[in-house]
Amino acid sequence: MSGLPVRVGFLACETTLPGSPIRRSDAFEHDLQVAALAPALAAHGIGMVELDWVGPLESFTGIELVMIGTSWNYQDRQEEFLTRLDTLAARGIVVCNPPEVVRWNIGKAYLRELAEAGAVTIPTLWPDAAGPEDIARAFDHFGCDRVVIKRQVGAGAMGQEMFSRAAPPAAGWRFDRPAMIQPLQHAIREEGEYSFLFFDGAFSHAILKQAQPGEYRIQSMYGGSELAITPEAGQVAAAADVIAKLPFPAPLYARVDMLRLDDGRMAVIEVEMIEPYLYPEQGPQMGEMLANGIAQRIG
Ligand SMILES: Nc1ncnc2c1ncn2[C@@H]1O[C@H](COP(=O)(O)OP(=O)(O)O)[C@@H](O)[C@H]1O
Ligand SMILES: [Mg+2]
């Protein structure tokens, strides 16, 4: 304990909180983010505590701002999560990112809105459900040989499938929830996927995530790896353009994930503004940037 007045809560969950008997093996990401943020806040005279987002409301007494950190179990309890954020906001707690930003960001339909606003996105079909005929149509629609189908509400590549004309889905295959179908972008295997971190709209750092040979998913679960990079100015500008096209002011934190289209342009694959991993090790200034934004919000 720093002895400083605790004014900020870092929202976590039972599988990420330190000391939990059911802690996930990847909860070290929680520790790295806390280790980046807590000392930076302390330099502002602000104490921070890690809190279970489902914890009793009394645990939020005295808290002026919460940052959604590693509430990784919210995926299965979205309504409860949104209600909790609303409840905290109604108690006068500054919620970062705000509930309306979280609501906008929870389903990937926001990518349509960004595309309409002129952002470069991956061409996408949006069926409410899909069968083999939708995949067959997608090959023709996009004029491609491989497509990816994924959930409109999802993360970590869960439920995602890839099909080729040579290996289409079986006759009885169904995708039973709102889906997105996209042509598989070659760049994912040849170059990788970029993440650009922004704090209050200011660019902080970038990383390149690469899949292991033979795989197209860059997630560490599938053997992917990441490295810090110094992006070209044009790449940062492309990511900043996505931030500029959000229908609200740039939030405290945002991660713009991008990959290169065949024509060379950088396209947004997703913008994470709920609980993105912020890659603190690749951006040593991240804690300070976040702490400045937090201090501004609570005076
Ligand atoms: N159209 C695509 N082309 C190439 N790779 C893709 C495509 N869509 C998804 N992927 C791969 O699958 C991963 C997960 O997809 P993504 O859209 O980021 O969803 P989420 O991370 O929310 O599960 C990406 O990081 C990428 O490796
Ligand atoms: Mg992703």
C-alpha cells in the first residue's frame, strides 16, 4: 500500500485478481498493466486499487474513477457488466472508458459505421446466421478463395472459422449467431497485424503481432508472437484517422488493430476500447500517459 488516498479502481475479475485461487495463467498481463499504471498515478499523489467488477458496491466507496482493466469474464455476462458500469457512473464515478463507448464497442457492427464515415475497413458481409450457401456466395462476392467467418460479438478469435473453396463447410454446418464474413487477407500471414495504442487520442506505441507458420490467427493462444516496432508515419496517420472517425471524442485508451489490404492500404480490423491489452512492456511511457489522463479527469 502506498499510503496515498485511494481514488482510482482498476476493474479486474476473479480470474485476474492477484492471489485468486482460480487465477488464469495469462493474468501476468494484469500485473504488467497495474505495474505500469500504479506508480505513475502515485506520482500524481493518487492511490489505485484492483477491484472485482462484480464486487459489492461498498468496495467502490471513495473511488472517483474506475478504469476497465482486466474484467475478462464480462463476455459471458454482458448485460450485468453494462449495468454495473451504469451503476458506477450513476454514483458519480468516472468510468473509463464510458458506458456509451463500451456499448458502441461491444459488437463489431461499429466497423460498418466507421466504413460509412470513410475509414478503410476489410470488406465484410453481415449475415444474421450462416450456412454453407452463405460461404459459397461470399467466395463469389469477394472474388477470393479463402474467407473468415467470425462473431459480430466476440474476442480472442473464439468461434471463428476459415474456409477455402477447396475445403468448404460440410453440408450440415451452421453458424448460429450474427456473423461477419471477410476475405482472408494475405498480409496476416506475410506481415502480421498491427496494434496502435492511443491515450486521449495521442499516439503512444505500436506493436506487430505475427502468427506462427501455417496459422492465420495472431493470438498467443495460437502460437502468435508480438514485437515492438517503430511504425512509419503513414501507418500512425492511418490509425489516427480511425480515432478521428469515432462518433465521440477520443477516449482515455484505445487500441487500433490494423492489417494491410492487398492494395497496400492499412485497414482497421477492430478498435478495442473496452479492455484491450495495452502492451505496457512495449510502451514505457504508457503509465504516465494514462495517469495524466486520469488525473485530468478527477482533478
Ligand atoms: N479478414 C481477415 N483476414 C486475415 N486474418 C483475419 C481476418 N479476420 C480475422 N483474422 C485473424 O483472426 C484474428 C481474430 O480476429 P479479430 O477480427 O481480431 O477478432 P477478435 O480478436 O475480436 O476475436 C485476427 O487477429 C487475425 O489473426
Ligand atoms: Mg482481434
